[in-house]
Amino acid sequence: MAAAIRTTCAYCGVGCGIAATPSGNAREVTIRGDEAHPANGGRLCSKGTHLGETVGLEGRLLHPMIGDRRASWDKALDLVAKRFAETIAQHGPDSVAFYVSGQLLTEDYYVANKLMKGFIGSANIDTNSRLCMSSAVAAQTRAFGEDVVPASYEDLEEADLIVLVGSNTAWCHPIVYQRIQAARAARGTKLVVIDPRRTETCEGADLHLALRPGSDVALMNGLLAWCAQEGLVDKAYLADCVDVPEGFWDMLEQGHDLWSTANACDLDPARLREFYELFAANPRTVTVFSQGINQSIRGTDQGNAILNLHLATGRIGQPGAAPFSITGQPNAMGGREVGGLASTLAAHMDFAPENVARVGRFWAAPRVAAKPGLKAVDLFRAMNEGRIKAVWIMATNPAVSLPDAGTVRAALEKCPFVVVSDVIAQTDTGAYADVRLPAAAWGEKDGTVTNSVRTISRQRPFLPLPGEARPDWWIVSEVAARMGWASAFAYDTPADIWREHARLTAYQNEGARVLNLAAQATLTNRAYEAMEPFVWGGQPFADGRFSTPNGRARLVPVRQMDLQGPLPDWPLTLNTGRYRDQWHTMTRTGLAPKLARHREEPLVEIHADDAVRFGLKAGDLAKVSTPQGASMFRVALSDGQRPGEIFTPIHWTDQISTGGRTGLLPRPLVDPISGQPGYKSTPAMLARVDTEWKGFLILRGETPVKVPCLWATRVAVPGGALYEIAGNGDPARIEACLPKGERVEAIDPARGTRRVAILVEGRLAGVLILTRTGLLPSRDWLIGQLAASDVGPAVLAARGPGAQADKGATVCVCFDIGLNQIVAAIRAQHLVDVPAIGKALGAGTNCGSCRPALATILNQVQTRTHEEALDAAE
């Protein structure tokens, strides 16, 4: 077995280190956490733990494609360069655009940004990071003068109070959540969660404030007004370090008393006061905020309300005291550093004339963009209007992820020339491409990433490039050379690009910006290969100096916007977000059978009162409609939802489901400052979808099929795929999806059941089970039969000899432990805490992502047992 390669996880902005050990066999790798990495110290969440299941070549794009035909790299690159050059010559630089991704490495990002802004001469390059953290960027720039996150993970371990605002940390950043929980156990750190939903992050929190969606400015302004009233404002710090606009405190005095704030936020005044008092009693406070703050049409103001609070109370630049914007993607920060957003130029510089001139000198560039470009939503709107005539999309899937995705698809259809660089052959976005270019995937990439706390780490390759796949930086450089700029893009290795990026951060900087990588500018190739994780910027603002012209931070007056009440035709409010074990549009996590079992179908989570109101019950299918579009979801009842509010996940695409397309639903409304879309509060409607039959289809092998029915969702399982299906009309047409082979069947017309299995040389090739009126058997035993070598007609019983216990819905993916198993163990063994469950079953002892769920289950079982005892006593 080969030696372990130290690299960095492909998923969220926590930036966990990974030790990847190739087995020597075809693309098999053992994954474990890197104990020496400062972000995770060897811990990994469920997604990171199962990265080894996602590095195969299933579904990979391995060759350049022009239309549906394979092409050589020369022909594909020549065509891209020719069409972009012709479009620019005919319509000008602003007629073309790049749309890139936080999945790119910093070196990839740098080259793409340099080509667009320095040589094409337009700032029409934006990134899917616009969708997740650009409001935090805008807020930090307004307050600090530079996009700097002034926090570290160590601050979480030194804080006395941690406030999580709009962040389901337990699911979206599990390793950060584990560090928080460890700090609570070690030193009694208090935890407050502010979120309209009661998520698993709320389990065990000292306080959960289920505020009205979009009322965060009112909450934070109310807290700051209370701090001013109670004498908690740090007047000396303000005098020395912060500019306070005239009238700022007068503005706060108007309508921000405790009772008015509680009313605006729909909170119990006593619980709101409890939060205020916790804040007052614990000056060492870290406020962690994420998509619940950023993904709003007032996200920048919401971010500044948090930053105002920390600046005014002096809770910044000190151990255990900081505002902490936590990012979603592995290299969202690296993209911000090089200028991957349309609203920045490069190296944390904006488009001030002196910055444009400076970058032009450094790049020796012919025509540097002099103004910001089109942000993501506006970029695709311009495409739909015919103003963008050529677009290059890299490592992202906007036909799924952007709001009002139906309009995005129409824009791609209209665009005269679409290029897609991706690792996956078939994506919803790739369907519109004129040219598809095979890019390197995680495990093959070579470069750097920056995590949420400014830690730069190496992402190293441990697998060979398959087929004709190439790194993104190489692809962009080759196109740049064909457009006439070969000398400016003559990079041989990622290290060449890294040194140039480092030099640009330091070039004529002279302390104006915290981002300064001067020490990296002369790094040798060998030193680059051996690079250890390091943090740029030290502890920013510890000296009270900021990146503004006068060196002082700024309080930014922000006001709570009026919140829209229920509309007659759209009486519900739609919130969207992630699931624990899935990532973005599932092109990677969807390949991992273990990750698929936690949430097999896209659910719409609703409160029981709303289920009654709309005539729904758990397990029904429902259509979620908004003014932008509609899609189907499976109904799940959740007492964590506020009445009148619903939640759907972002991950499902046309490639894996006929429903669950959340991207169709949100409004294309954006924050006026950052351009970030508001995904968290879309007016919506629910309606039951009736079907005549339901069932499932299990098929051996990796080739996906399109099941001809109303509802079909593909789930990866060991050795094949499971399709959950439902529909109307004659279900016999589904049998066309079964492979050829020996057929065994059992059909009961009276009960409306149909069971068909296909055997090939004694092995199960496929099984279809449908019913009109009855219950469906557990899928687990049948899935296990895909690996069996001697399967007979008895397979139609869908269970083995003897009683087969149903393990229930998967809770712990690492050890495949289901809900029924956990409940049974708690009852039979009288388990009293989560560690006891781990000792009995193993659940929660590996990645730890399921521990909040285990705690919830334990509490529910104990409550039920207590109620049963009381009933028995009566």
C-alpha cells in the first residue's frame, strides 16, 4: 500500500485535513482525518469519511466534447478561443462571461480571473460563492474596509458564549459543531441558537430563539440598544478605533426596546431578555453566522447588524471574542482572495482607479476591467436578454443551484455559445453546452485552498488524471494562449501561479490590506509541495487598526425592513438548505451509497398544523408552488418548523429525480449591495399530489435509467441503485426498465400488487415491487441480494428465512444503524446518554455527525417511556 498523501477535504469551508492512502488497486483509497491539520485534528464528518466512495469513474467526463461528439483538446480549445474572440470583437468585452465555483482551487481561480479582468477586459466573472457568502463579504468590507473574517476556530474554544445565527452547524459544518460541543463540555461554554427552525444544532443548546424569518436586524439592533442602555458599549474602544455616524445611537433608540424587538421577531420577551443577559454576562462572545443571515435580500444589513454589535462592545480582535462568518464551500475564501467575485478586482482590491492601474502594471495587462461586472443573478438575466453571448461555466451547476432556475435554463438555451468545464458528463447545466471540457476532480487536483478562518492548505493529488481530464488552470491558460496572450499565461506548474498570486497580494500593498502573502512569493517548487497549513493575517484587528483609509472601523446604520405577511395565493414561507450527508447538487455525494441512506428522497418539512390545513399526512407527495415554478416533494411532518413555514433541500436534480427541484422555487430577488439571492423566505403554496400506485425498483449496475412515472428518485446502493417510484395509470410500463434475464413474478390483481425479479446466472439483476393498496416491504434485504451469488424465486418474498427486523430509517451512516435499532437498544439496555448508545451500537463513535440526532431520539424515547409508566400507574 502506498504512503498516505496529506490533502484537504473537498466539501465545506471548515477545510479539514485528510490523509488519503491509495490502495494500489484501480482508484481505491483509504480516507482518514489528518491528525496534524489545525482545522480538524483528525476528525471528519460523514461526507469526508466517505470520500473514498466517490473517486471512481462512474459518470465522469473523460474527453472533450463538441456537441455530442468527442473531440481532441486542440479542436475544443481552438473553438472556445475562436468563439470568445469573435464575440468580443463583434460585441465588446462585456458580451462574454465566466461563471466559476468555490470548488476551484486558488490557482484555477487566479488564472480565470486574470484572463477575464486583465486581458479580456471585463469583470463579468462571478462565482457560485455569490450564492452563499457575498453578503458577508460586503458587510465586512463596509465595516472593516476589507473582506476579513476576524476569527479562528480557537476562538470557539476560548469563548464563554457562542451564538449561532442562521447556521445549522451540526449538519453543515459538523467538525466546527464538534469543537463547540467539546468546548462546552470542557469549560461550560454557553450556546445560543438563533434560527426559525429547530434543527439538530439546537439539541442541548442553552437557548433557542425561533425568530420570525428575516427579523435578524431587529434582533441585533435591539440587543445593541439594550447594551447601550445597560452601559455595555465600550466607549473607549469606539473613541480609539471606530467611526460612529452621526445619529447612529438616536436611530437605535427608536423602536428597539425589549418589547418592540420581541414583537418584531415574534419571540417571547422573557426568552429574549434571557439572551440579552447571557450576552451581557459573557464578554468573550463569538457570533457564528452563515446562510440564514447571508441568503437574504437584506443579508448585508443583517451581517452589519452583527458586526455593529461586536464593534460597539469591543468584542473583536481578542481571544474568544469575534464575529465569525463561516463559509460553505472548500475554497470560497481562496476565490475571494484572488478576486473571483465580479464586485472585486484582485487580491482584496476594488475598482478604484489606482487599483486598476496597479493591477494593470503588475499583469502587464492590455485592458484591465475598470468597473464591477455582472453578479450571478444579473449575469444570467443579461444572458436571457441577449446581452451575454458567450459564457464559460466552471465546476458548478447553475441550472440547478441559482434561484428561478427555470429562467436560468431559458437563458442557457438562448446563449449562442456555452462552454462547461466539469468532472461529470451529464449534468443539468451540461445539457446546454456547445463544448464540454473534462476537468480534474478532487484527488487529482493540485493546488491550494483557504478555509473559513484564513488557513491556506495544500490540496494534493493522489490519483492519476483519468482519460483526457486536465486541471482547470491548464485549460484556461491554453485558451488564453490561443487568444494571443501566451506569454502572460505561460505556467508550467500550480506553484508558478501561486507565487504570482502571492506577489500580487504584496505588490505596493504597504500595509493597506491585511491580505499580504509576501513570504510566499519566492517559495520554491519543493517548498510549495511540502507546504504546511498556515494562516494569513495573524489575529486581525488585535491592534485596533482596520483596512480603511483612516485605519478605523465603521458602524453601519441598518434598519429592519418591513416583513411581508402571508399572501392569499401564497400563504406559506419557503426556506431552503442542506441535508447532513449531501453536498450541493449531489454529483459527488450522490455516488456514495452510505451517504444516500440518511435522506433518500427530497422532503418538504411542514408543521403538523399545516399538514391538517392542506390535507396532507406524512409520506404523501405534495407539490410546492411559488410564482417562479413548482416541484414535487415527499411530505415529512416536523415540529421543528414554525407553523406557516416549510423547508426543502437544495440537492436534487433532473439527473436523479423527477421531483425535488428546489432551485425552481426561490425568487430571483437579491440583496441590493451584495447581489446575493434570498433563498430563505419565498412565498409558497402546498397541494397534495394523488397517485394510484407506489413502489420501488432495484437495479444492479451503475447505469442510470429514466423511470417513466410521476415520481422517481434514484438512490445509490451497494452494487446498484434503488428507485423510489409512484404514479398513475398502468404500472406495467415500468417493467421496461428491468434488464433481460430469467423472469420470476407474482401478481395479485385483487390487491393491486406486482412483484417481478430478473435473475441472470443465479444473481439478482433487478426487482420491481408495486402496490395499489398495500404496504411495501423493507428494501434493505433485497439490496443485500445484489451481492448474493445464488438467488432463486424466493427473492420475491423480499425477506430471508425467519423473522427479519426492519432497522428503520438510517441515522448513523458510518455503521448503517437505523432508528428502530437505536430505539430498541435504548429500551432494552436502559441507555441513558449518547455515549452509552455509542458503546452499545457504535452509532456516533466515528464522524459524530449523528450525535445530535441520537440525543433527540434518546429524549423522545425517555419521554415516551415516562408517559407509558404514568399511564400504567393510572
